[in-house]
Amino acid sequence: MLISGRNIVIIGLQPWYTDIGSNCKHIATTLATANQVLYVNIPLNRKLLLFKKRYPELAYHFEVARGTKPALVQIDDHFWNFYPPTIHESINWIRSAYAFDKLNFLNNKRLAKDIHWAVTELGFKNYLLFNDNDIFRGYYLKELLHPEMYIYYCRDFLRAVPYFSYHANRIEPLHIRKADLALSNSHYLEDYLKEFNSNSFFTGQGCNIELFNGYKVFDTPDDIKHIPHPRIGYVGNLYGLRLDEEIFFTIAKYNQDWQIILIGPEDESFRKSKLHDLTNVHFLGKKPLESLPAYIQSIDVCLNPQRINELTIGNYPLKVDEYLAMGKPVVATQTHAMKMFETYCYLAEKKEDFPVLIKQALHENNALLEEERKSFARKHTWENTVSMISEYIILTENHILKHPTKSTESKS
């Protein structure tokens, strides 16, 4: 059951104009079918102002900051995108906890003031505030904005990411504790949230099955047509903290007739990788989101060769859902989050397992298995996920009505 007739403000780490798949955008879009939703983009900071030529996607937001473009943009009948006009201080480099907290509070006050203007403009009297994993910019918003309910959504263990870790190790547990409701898209992260907040729940994960439609026949992209089969592929960000390049190397060396297809933007570690020297490894670069189903359909076996670390062990593997929705056999690293996929995937415990499992996947694949994979993935809809979120919102509201003191402590 989807909540309806509510006012909902959403903040997070991904602006509406991001060109990659986004949990937060899908959740917002689904909520907006029955509610009024304000989606708040990430505020600009002073560092971005200094290097704005590097970020053409921020051009409109810079115009908003100058006062030459409207900050509120209507997306649909009950759905708005908000570009906060106030510039924030760049503070992530600061190591002093005292100085960081003071400046972070200042940034939160600026964001709260901008959001208050937007909700007043839209006539939102009361609203739910949903925070998509923004540890710092959302930390004081519950106290500053007094929403009906403050919801913290954890979809990544950001404390394991170097950019966030210095202050996140201290702040995120406190942030989770103050939330009225904490939600996650994996059971591993649910357990993490429960360490700090007993009102924490797993909501499942949606997949864009309209886009990743395995029942549709796509044209083979031009830049993959010339590459012979079998094609063994990975589609997604090539990010050394998450992916084990040695697994790709092991696969490519095991059978040089296998063509390794890597689709997605590379970080520094992959740009310098020895994989570029191998003739059966093909880096095709970043592709538009809407073209990815055609690439996946052109691949024989799909991969998710993750490193095992704090960031990946419990991270929900959305790309695996996308592969399965296209009916593809999947060989992936065995992680805590992959347990729910073990019936439909080939799971490797070490890098040497990958070539063996790829051979097995190529040999066993058939129409019946493809149908089973598609059917499984198609259960993971955003409607189902947002219905679970709605259920926990209602349960939390009922608890607040029975125990109002706890929910108002931070407002006093």
C-alpha cells in the first residue's frame, strides 16, 4: 500500500539531473504518483564555484545562484525539483571535529532556510523529510525544520569510502540514532542501522524493469557488433574500491577466445590497469542509461566481480537485478547481499572460481533458466519497495502517536 496525500521533501547525494541510475530518483518518482514531492538537489559549494567550467551539468544551478533562473522547477503535476540557491562552504578537507561541526551546522542552516522557502512557496504545511544517505548536509535538518517525520535511508556503507570516512565514522551513528525511522536496501545495512536505531527496516530494492525489459529485442550496438562471441561482460562504474581488476585479468587469461566487455566510466586505477594491454579485453566507455539493456542483451555472461570490503560486503547489487531482468546468466562474488540471489546466480568465493563458473554458465544456459531469471528480477519493482517504505512510515506514525515524547525530544 502506497501512502497518499502527503507532502514529502527528499534530500540526498544525487541531484535530479544526474545521468546515472538512482534509487532516490526512482523512490521520488513513485511517491509522486500519489503525493506532493519536493526533490532537493545537492547545494553548490565554494569549490564548485572555483572550478565551474569542469561541471557543465551544473550550469542551470549556477544561474539559480546568480538569481537569473527560478530555483523551483515543476517536473510533474505534484512533483517539483528544487535548486538551493545559497552557496555552502567546502568543509570535507577539515580535520578538526570542532571546526567541521561548526561549519556543517552553518551549511545545514543555509539548506534549511532554502528548503523552508521552497515548502512555503509550495504551501506544504506539514511534511515528511526523507534523507537519501546524506550524512553531513542532513545531520541538523530534523532540529532545524521540524518535519512530521525524519527518515534516514542507507543504501551504501559510506563510512568505508575515503572521501566520507574521516567524519562519517563519528557522525553517521549519531545521525542514524536521531532519525524517527531508518531504512536500508540490504539486510546487512539493516543490521548496521539497528546497532543505533531499533526502528530500522529493510525495504527491498527496486529495479527499472520497464527499461531493463528482457522480453524486448534490442538492436545490437555498433561498437560491439564486431566483437566475437562468447562475450563476458560487466556494465557499470569501473571503480577500484568496489571491483577486483585481478578477477577480470584471471578471466581474460584463462581463455583468450572469451571477449571481456567492460562498459562504464573508469576511475584512475582502471585507467592505468594492465587490462588495457590485453587484446581480448574491450573498454567501451560510459554509455547513456537507456542504451544499457541493448549492451546487456548482446553479452553472453554478465559479471559482478566485487572486492570484499566494508563497502561491498552488504551493498545491494542492483546491476545483478538488471542482468537477471534481461535473462542473462550472472557470475558474481559471494557477498552477504548476494545470498538472496544464490538460486539464480553463480557465486564465486575466490578469483579462480570465476572462469570455472563462466564455463558452467555458458554450457547450462537455456530458455527455461532465462525465464526464471526474468521472473525473479521482475518481483523487485519500485512500487513494491515504496509500498514497504510506506508501511514502515505508517507503523512509525502510529508509534509516535502512542509515544509522542520521544519524537519531540529533538524539537524542544
